[in-house]
Amino acid sequence: MSDIEIARKAKMKPISEILKGLDVPDRPEAFSPMGRHIAKINLEYIESLNKNKDGKLVLVSAITPTPAGEGKTTTSVGLSDGLNKLGKKSIVCLREPSLGPSFGMKGGAAGGGYAQVVPMEQINLHFTGDFHAITSAHNLLSALIDNHIYWGNKLNIDVRRVVWKRVMDMNDRSLRSIVVDLGGVANGYPRQDGFDITVASEIMAIFCLAKDLKDLEERIGNITIAYTRDKKAIYAKDLKAEGPMTVLLKDAIRPNITQTLENNPAIIHGGPFANIAHGCNSVIATKASLKLSDYVVTEAGFGADLGAEKFLDIKCRKSNLKPDCVVLVATIRALKMHGDVSKEDLKNENVNALKKGLVNLERHINNVRKFGLPVTVAINHFVTDSKAEVDAVLSFCTTQGVKASMCTHWSDGGDGATELAQNVIDICEDNKNTFKFLYEDDLTLFKKIEKIAQEIYHASEVVADTKVRQQLKDFETKGFGKLPVCIAKTQYSFSTDPNLKGAPTGHVLPIREVRLSSGAEFIVVVCGDIMTMPGLPSVPAANSIKLNDHGEIEGLF
């Protein structure tokens, strides 16, 4: 059966029963149902939870992504189900899918096989409307900026230096660079503008880093929206925008709870991209989950060089979170691609190519260890995997001093991930965590970029022109020097060349531009050809998505 057919056969429980298993009372002040199988947990209830109780935090990341697939979300769901099978109260804590990728390259993002979160169609489409609220809040600020300029521009905004773009939750390359306010005096002053995808919005980043509504409003007010002719910064609070924008987000900020196919709790909230943002679900959702369970399984987007690095250096730095264990997901297929096997030949056994590709897994293992964190490997099993190939990975992990598990959660659900779950329990109970950040706050911004480039990507140097270097110095002069850096680059390689597989060394990290996210409190460093508004592929996933004769969705996954 396909993923969507499996999801439709799920015997879902009322969401009140799922919450009851977490000791959440069936009262209006605790949660608000959004239909029969989805609810929002109220912030007031979260605030009332035991401040001295915290479960174990497990971060799921992966090797460098390939078209062969790694299955990070599927593994996160399977691991949480596996932990529940072993008698632990576990919550899987995920990001919400973006419509752009769902209709673009990858289809849905709710797990797969018998390790899914449900109701799958709602989660992959509009869900509870959080992304629409974020899009609306972002574009309200855009409208207020142009309106202020139209009505006399008392703040003396330089229309050439408006840095706040518009957003939409769809891949649309034609909107990357546009001209607005055409049509004469009645429509305002023409200027160059553009769109980013919603998951690249600073509002999305703030939404996922804010600790409560008050913090959310303050961060929104601190967003840099433009500059005057003499380069004085203009903030969202100068337009009194933070109040109405927070109003649009007051319901969205409450975490969403659903369930897995095995009726275990799943909290799904927020979703910044990991190649162009920090790639983690909301701090509010993660912290609430830690209060409600023994174990929280959460994921960070793409490979560990992007998602995990940003989870640890940005999310953990801003929230005082500390993972107890990191799981690296790998597939035999993906490792063979890193060993230069073409996608068409992946079904054939090739132990030599697999061994060549293991350098990618080794690099990620060593990178995670630089943060002082214990790591275990999950081999996400495909039916084409041979015993010799699986044994080669298991043997390699043994030489690295890492426990590895061959996981069959896609076909067997939680039962297929109990060995991995036991490895995670053993690591967490052993408590050999010596977590540390990769870099300290006091390093200069350029030195922070170099640290990531050299330590995580194994680049030989960072290249930036005089304009970029001066911008970084200006940020430091204005008091932003202690912020972490968020590197935006391709997810398909340690380098900025997506075709460079394995574990390349000696490459150069070219910085194209830097952006100040003064509300989210990090510096975005755009490298290579990465785009903050993706385009659709030549054959988008949307081509296969439709309603059948029974009114059911087909092709979403």
C-alpha cells in the first residue's frame, strides 16, 4: 500500500484520548480541539506545567541528503513509537510541512509507511492555518511599510534600502525580484521588491524561537525593515507594527498536537527551512513536550551540517535546551550515492561504493561529537539493501565506537525501531553528555562563519568581498556582534556545490550576501547559489496531485 492508503486506514483516536495519555485534563483551559483528531495546547496550560520536570531530548539528524532519500521524519516517528513500545512516555516533535515543497519536489512530509503522523492530508496541506497566519503577519508589515512611504514617509525611509520582502508559502521563481507600486501617483512610489517563501521569513524564525507571546511581540518589534539615506536602521516598532502582527499570530503560537499511526502523541509546530533558516520546530512546542513526557524525539532539517548545527548553535543557545542524544539517519542507498553510484543503479549490491560513501557518515559523526554529544546511527532499511551492505555499515560504526541499528519502522512501525529506541535509552541513562557550542558569542561574526566552514564543512577558506566584510563589521558596531550565524547554502553537499558528494575537503565557502535578522537574533549568511524563494522543478509534484472520483486526495505522497 502507498503511504496515503496506509494513512487512510489508520484507526485514529479522539485527540482528547491522546492528551489524556499525557495527563492533560479534558478542559477548555488546557486545549482547544481543531476537529476530532487535532488540537492546540493552550499557552496558559503550558505555563502551569511543572517547571522542575524535563524529559530527555533526542535530536534526529541525518547524513547529507541525496535523491535516494534518508527518511529522517519517518525515523523520528518510528523511534518515538519504539520508545512507547518499551514503556517510555514519548512525544515526537516535528515541523509543519510547507506547501512549496509539497507541490514542488518532495510531496508530503508526514513520515512514511507505518511510521507516519496523521491525519496526513490535513498536516500536509493547510493543517491548522499556522503558516497562513505567519504569511499574513509578514505581509501586513510589508503593507505598512509601503503605506508609510505613501503617506509622507515621516521616518525618511530610503526606498532603495527597504530590506523587508513579501512572502508566500509556495515555490514561485517569477516572484524573486519584482517592481511594486506601479500605476502612477495613486499607487505610491515605484521600487524594487521581491518575495521569499514563508518558511524563509524572519517571522517564521521568530515564531519558532519565541518563548511566549510577550517575547514574540518584542522580537517582532525589533525586526529591521529598512534604512534611511544616512543608513540609520528603521524597525518594525517604529511603524507600531508589532501589536497587530502579534494579534494575527496569537492562535498560531499555540502548539498543535496530533498522533502517530500507533496513537502516540505528535506535536507539530512551526517550520523554518534548514538550508535558508534554522530548520527546527518551535521552542514552545519542544519545551512543552519535555514537560509532558519522558522522551522527546525532535528533528532538525536536512543533514547534520545544516539542521543539527543550527539546532545546537542557534535554537539551543537561545532557549537553554540541551539534547541528551543525537540520532544520525542513513540509508544504504544514500551512502552508495555518496560513493558515486547513479540513482538508476542503487538497487544493485555494491559494497565497495558503499564503503566509499561511508566517509559522509563518518564526517557527520565526528561533527556531532564536536558539540560534546553522544551519537547513535539509524540505518533506515530499504528492501533492496543486501545483508553484506548492512553488515558493512554496522561494522564501520563499530570501528567508530558508535552503536548502530538496522531499522524497519517503515514496514513494521514501532516494532521495527525498538533496538534503536533501546540504544537511545542506554545513551540517555549513561548521561555522558558534555554539550558545548561550536563557537562562543564573543568571536567576531566572520570568525564564527570561518569556524563553521572549517570545523563542519572542512572548507579551506571563506571568501567574501569588501562589501560583505564591511556589512559584518557594521552589524558588530551596531551591537549585533554577539549573535549566532545562520549559514544558508545547498543541503546536498558539505560544500556549496550540490554535485560534490561524500566528504569533500579544501573547498571554498563563498559568501554572496549577509542579512541581519535582528528580531530572530541571528545573522543570515547566504552562500553559493542558494535561493530564499525556490522554484518548481520541470515536473512538479503538483502534476500528480488531484481528487479522485470519491473526493479523496491522490498523489500527495
